[in-house]
Amino acid sequence: MENTTQNSTPTSGGWKVMGIIALVLGSLSIILSFVPCVGILAFYSGIVAAILSIIALVMANSAKASKSMAIIALVVSIASVGVGWWQAHRLANAIKDGATQFGHTMDSAIKADTAKH
């Protein structure tokens, strides 16, 4: 006779692999987020890492397994998204301030040129 009973809980451990991938991507994203001007890219890779960690969290929850790796990956990913957003915000403000300063400089130069004539 054949044994036809199946285990009701998955034993593949796919949530572990997904959690490790999310943690590695989130860690790389948070390291990248502190690099000036390139840190904006951490926003996007952090979002991907956060999505992967949420998937790992759901998979681990359905398998009644430990969720610690997925939770750590989610926290690191959210931190990298936050720092990446902060980098983008600071860069946008710097560009805006630089454009404003350039406009004031050009206005001063035009006024000085017209005063000479």
C-alpha cells in the first residue's frame, strides 16, 4: 500500500529564502541611501525589498513559522525608503535654492549692465 497522506504545512521554507533576499536587498539599500546623490535610488530598491519582506511575512505566517527574518527585513527596508526619500527631498531643495540664487545673480548682472548704459 502507498502512503497517500500529505503534510498540511509546507516544508519548503520559501519564506526563509524570500526573507533573506529581502534582508540583503534592504541592507544594500540602506547602505546605498547614505551615498550623496545616489541615495535616491535606495528609495526604489527599498520599496522592492519591503514588498519582498511583506510577501515573506505572509508566507511565514501561513506556514506557522518564525517571522523574525521577514520583520527585520521589513524594518530595514522601510528605513532605507525613508532615508532615500529624505535624500530626494534634500536634493530637490538644493536644486530649487540653487536656481533661485542663480536667478538673483542674473537679475543683479542685468541691472548692473543696464546701469552702465
